[in-house]
Amino acid sequence: MTDRMRRVNESVRQVLAEAVPELKDPRIGLVTVTGVDTTSDLRHATVFVSVLGSGRKRRATLLGLDAAHGLLQSRLARELRMKRTPQLTFEYDPSVERGVRMSQLIDELAPDDDDDTDE
């Protein structure tokens, strides 16, 4: 990936990260935009999101984001002034959930350090 595409992806991610919490759709829960992968011709962008909640909440949030893609694309066009505004598709990114789960497992397996301070 070129530096230019990396900058484009990061710029798109930043704009969307600011815009998504402002959406008024009740289906959209607590969402974090974790990354964006834009095609080199700038026609399509896959937006990776992490959603707090159950599988049903995750599906509802993705449906809400899909419904709001036009609004989000117009915000991108306004703020970034790109030659083309990419068509947005949203995908769930399980990496944050996996990270939390790994952290819980490590905490369960790690010995308590508090016992050593009493001596």
C-alpha cells in the first residue's frame, strides 16, 4: 500500500469516526471505526467497525450504517474534497472483541501480584 493510499484511508476513517456518533438512527449502537480499506481507483471503501453489544445489536448497527451510507458519503465529499467519493460498505471487525477476550484470559491466568506486597 502506498503512502498516499494510507493517508486516504486514515482521512476517511477520521471523518467517519466523527460522523457516525452524530447519526440519529436508533439501530446504531456504540460504534468504533477501526479501519478503512479504499480501492486504488477510489470507487469503493470497506469500513471496518467494532460494535459494543450482542450479535443482534451488531447486525442492527450494520443495517443502520448501510442505510446511512449516502449521508456518510456526502459528508466525506464535503470534508475531503476528493476526486471521487468512494461507495461505502461496512464490515464488522472482531479484532477489538478478540483483544478484550485475550486480555480477560491473561488476567485469569496471571498470578496475583498483590500477594507479594504484604511480605
